Amino acid sequence: MSNLIKLNGETASIVENEWTCVNLPASQAEQRVQAGKVVLFKLTGEKSVTDEQVATTVIPATGKVIVPLSVFIARKNALVSRINAGEIGVWLDTHEVLEHLNEHQADLNALPIIAVHVERFADGRIFSLGTLLRTRYGFKNELRAFGDILKDQLFFLKRSGFTSFLIRADRSAADAITSLHDFSQPYQGAVDESQPVFKRYNRTA
Amino acid sequence: MYQYDKLDQQIVDERVAQYRDQTRRYLAGELSEDEFRPLRLQNGLYIQRYAPMLRIAVPYGMLSSRQLHKLGDIAKNYDKDYGHFSTRQNLQLNWPKLEDVPDILAELATVEMHAIQTSGNCIRNITTDQFAGIAPDEVIDPRAMAEVMRQWSTFHPEFALLPRKFKIAVSGTKQDRAVVQAHDIGMEFYTDTTGKLAIKVWVGGGLGRTPILGSVIREHLEWQHALTYCEAIIRVYNLHGRRDNIYKARVKILVKALGIEEFKKQVEAEWAHLKDAPNTITEAELARVGKHFEDMPYEQLPAHNASFDAAVASNPVFAAWVKRCVHAHKTAGYRAVTLSLKPHGKAPGDATSAQMHAVADLAETYSFGELRVSHEQNLILADVKLSDLFSVWEKARAAGLATPNIGLLTDIICCPGGDFCSLANAKSIPIAEAIQMQFDNLDYLHDIGDIELNISGCMNACGHHHVGHIGILGVDKDSAEFYQVSIGGKQGNDASIGAVIGPSFAADEMPSVIQKLIDVYIKERTDEERFIDTVRRLGIAPFKAHVYADKNSAKDEVAA
């Protein structure tokens, strides 16, 4: 049974996952836990990726694959034909910076899918990343959340522009799917419904 | 006050259903302890020392009689017949059952109340001045904007899981009573030179482990942009605030690390994209919400009332209450009344169910059916006629709500502390009670005059100890409860963070330590000076010397 929920307009359904997610090989190098002051808040406590990891990442030769941002940036030239064929997506971690993606891929809509990985449920950066991808970078294709994704984030993820949700393997997507509609009329404008409630309805009536 | 329409009601009802399902999944073992924690916290449910604690939102401190009656009923039916009003103008229940919480929320929803975002790493209850709308020094009634912001912040999807809690305070008076500088965002409304409503925005204030007063990020923001500007600030924070160490995760740490100039640059760059986005507030919406906060139907009354004046002249006990608990009102013939939740020897901020019903009745009879909660943990009747003050006093007195100590030493701000809270290092309520009993003499209290004493049981600073003229902080020393004392803190426009006077004290020393601080003040003060003024003029040295004199001589003897 698939654990992938996909939105098509307002309709959500559980569908087969046609994308293979490529992971970085485990790093032998020591994790960098402290960074310079300027980037401290972006990187503290997070892993950085080594050149060796990037070089040794195994990308399946055929089929639709989602590659890590660092691998995409470093090995993009080798992937050009597959990008043109619509077989390559990119995933990033919540501490990674969208500018880096945009620098190396000016037209994000050449990517059929961008995925954001959230390591811990409580990490709400994913909501800002989704919002920025939709509103700042004009990304129009599938935007997927994966990792520690549970029922209780879905409503917020949907409102932040995500259109597919890979529910954590030990939980039921069928149970989670109902949460996409926990609230029928949200107050504030966001990605999915840009107008706040006071512009959608005449509340003085 | 604001009345829900069907959209507001729907959101609250849907929240009850959502939380009921979350509780069910937790009790069925489908959600682990760790997974349930952020969910219950976003709903104000803590697991405490003995029982869960449920924090019920009182948006910007406004309550109706009907709501307070309901809170009284809930405290009786689901708790031990009392509740605790907190420094965030909320109500906390100390003994509800986890499995009862969905039912409590359903009860609350029937009176347009909820517990949404009263805890957790999200935008919390927005607080303001307890005299909003009636204060003579008010420039702008901040409540309509506070309500617009409440709605905007409720389930804001982008800011559902921030690095840490996020507190916003708004104020519209010359004399700040909302402690805007001690908040993640503080908004001071004013009328600009063109006569339009504008906002001075502060960012990066906060108490807690690292007390910092906010910095001004914008001197002038047009009111329409309040929401989008907050979004710019909180987006920068959400993306770049630290998430590796909860003690360094508040926005104040990010502002400090980047410097206000760099932080401002990033916020302004973000806002360049957000300015005029759909969340920009419209005239129509502000007007719609503002209608709920229009003036009460006041009677045309003379500025004086003979029977009131006579009662003050002939009854010194009533006069003492009037002096401390009755406050100026912008409308002739009206006053605001503070009902003290600080009777000597009782937990500050606690109210029994019977008291809640009594206050609700008082509000119904004498104050247009509304009341407010102050961040000093008292209840306010905002619109009482001069001619009714004596009756209000008699009834309040009968309910134990007329201690004439507002603004005095025993009007202590105090967190629940180690008696209830699992975060606390030390108890705070018994310290407050011991100090109240040490100073249980109203003449003496009046002679000491205006002073603020704030107690927190740990560095999370729920009792705002940093901004107390005297601040007391519970600390853990070799697993024993000790208390660190600071002086010189202050809330208001000239806010300051208190300075620690020296090594901490055992619980039983605390009443005499406070006594010694007061003794120095009484000896050194000039006629005009309040305690805080004397501390600011002299510095902490003479206070420190007197408080530690015995300790030092004892040490000298041992050394000799």
C-alpha cells in the first residue's frame, strides 16, 4: 500500500509513488556542527555534505529520480538530457537555501518535482520553504513533503503550497488524508488560498 | 467586545474536533509521547508535576460575564474549583484530566473561547493594556488591531512550528502598560503627523533565561501593513532562528547575533516582496472589527458624585480601596476598578469558582457585562459609575476581592512555580505568601507606596521577575531551592532589566531580605521618590550592603 497522498486541485487521493528518492551515502567525515557566525543560524547542528558523498552518490541510470540538491548542483551537466526528459527532480533539507537551487537552475519549472525533507516533525522551516518556492520562485509543479510527515502537518503543508505528502512509513496515509480539510475556512491568506477571509466573504452581512 | 460570526465559530468548533481526534490517537497509542507533545502544547496542555495544566486563551485579556460564568463552571466541574490567571492574561486550570480536555474545549467553544496557541512554538495570545478603550492617556484603542492579529495568527500555516514561542504585545497609550519592549514583537500604535494610525515596531525583546529589551525595527509602519510586516519578521526568524538549543531559539538571540541593522535589512528585503500582499488589512475589515470595540453606551454624568465623595470622606477603609483599586476613566462620572486577586496569604492570581461567578455578576450589574484580565494577574471592571463604586466595593469585599493593595508590595506577580509546574526550580507561591504576611499591614504598605514585586520559579520568567522593581528568581542550588534577588527592573516606556544584588537566599530568609530592601528605601528616599526611583538614583550598592551585612559579619566571625 502506498503512503503517498497527492492533491489534484482540492481532491486528495492515495497514489503510487513513481519517483525514486536518491540518498547521499553515509559520510565518513566528522559532522560539522558549528559554522561561521554569518551562517550560524542556517547550519548549526546540521550535517554538511562532503565532496566525497556527492561524488559517490549512486543515481539510477533510468526512471524518475529525485536527487539531493548538492548532487544536483555538482553533477547537473551529466544529467542535462534526463532533466530535459523530465526524469529528474530535486530534494532539499530544511536548512538548505533556495537561492542555491535557483542559482543553478534558473527555470525551476523545468523540474517536474521538488521535494523538501523534514527530519523532525517540529521543524517548521518546511512551511516557509514551500511558501517561498510558490510565491517567490514561481514553482508550479509537484511540491512534495517527506520525512517525519504525520497527519498533523498536512493542513499547514497544503496551505504552504505542498501538493504531495509522503506519510511516514509506520503511519497510515488513509488516516492522515482526512486532515487536509481540518479547517474549512482559514483566516489568513496563504499559498493555496491567497485571500484572507475578510476579502473572501462579506463578514458584515 | 468582539463577537464571533459563523466563520469564527466554525474554526473553533473544527479545532475541538481536531483536538479530540489527536487525544484519541494518543490514548490509543497511535501517537507517541514525543509526537503528541507539540500537538497538545499548541492547545495549551502541559503535563505538569501532578496533573496536566490547561491554559485557556483570553484574547488581549477581554472576557464577558457569560464567559467568566462558564470558566467558573468548568473550574468546578473539571478542576478543583479554582483557576489561576496568568501574566499572559490567560486562565490556567491546574488539575484537569487529559482525557477531559476535548470536552472542556467543547464547553469553551459554546462561549466563543478556546485554548488555541496558548503554548507551543507558535504565535501566542496577543496581549495589551488592561485599560484599553477607557484610559485617559490612550491615543488609539489597540483592541481592534489585536483582534485582527489574533485571527491572522490563528493557525497561520507558515508559522505553525517556529523555533520557539512567539509573543506579540500591542499598546496604544502614552504610558506603556503592555510591556511591549519585553516581547518578540511589540507594536506601539500612534497617530502620525498626517493624522493617520501608524505603528512603531519593536523586535527581539523577551524575558526568560536571557532577558533583553526589544530594539526598534521600524519607527513608522502604516497600519494596513501590520500583518505583512509581522510575516516578514517571523519568516526571517522561522528560517534562520536556531533550532539546536531551546535556550537560544527565541528571536531575540537571532536579533542579537545578527545585530538589529542586519536583521532589519533582511526583514525589509523580505517585506519588499510581501508589502501589499493579500494579507494587507483593509479599511473595511478594521472598521468591521472596530465596531465591536466602540464606546459603551455611557450616561451623561457629572464629574463628581456627592454620595461617593461622602463615602470616601467618612469611610477610611473604602477610601483606601478607592485610592489603590479605582482608576481614571476617559468618561466623566466613570471609573475603572481593579479587583485584587492578591489577598494576603493566598496564591497570587488564583480565583475560586465562586469568585469567578461573583465577578461575572459584578460585571453584569455594574460594568456592561464585560471585564478584563491584567498581566498583573488581577481582574478589571472597566466601566463603573462613580455612584456604584460603594456597592461594588461592598460586594467585592464580601467575595474577598477588595484587598486595597493594587500597585503595592503585596500585589505580587507570581508564576505557579514548583507547587505545580514541572519546569520550576523552586516554589514561588509560598514565597509570595510569606512576603505578604510579613507586610500584612495596610498603613505600612501605603507608606511604602508604589512598588512592583515579581516572582518566577525558574528562568523561563513567567513571573516577569526581570522587570520587577524587586525581582525574585527561584534557582536550584545543589538540589535545594534558593532565591536570587534583583532590583531596579521596570516595565513601561523606560523599561529596564533588574540587577542581581548578590548570592541567593534560602526560602525562609526571603521575607527579611525584602524587609531590608524596604528599610534602605525608607531611610534613603526623598519625599517624591518611589522605590524604583531611589534604586535608580543610588544604584544597588547601599541595598546590597544592608542585605548582606549580617551574612558578611557572620563570615568575618568564622574567619576570625
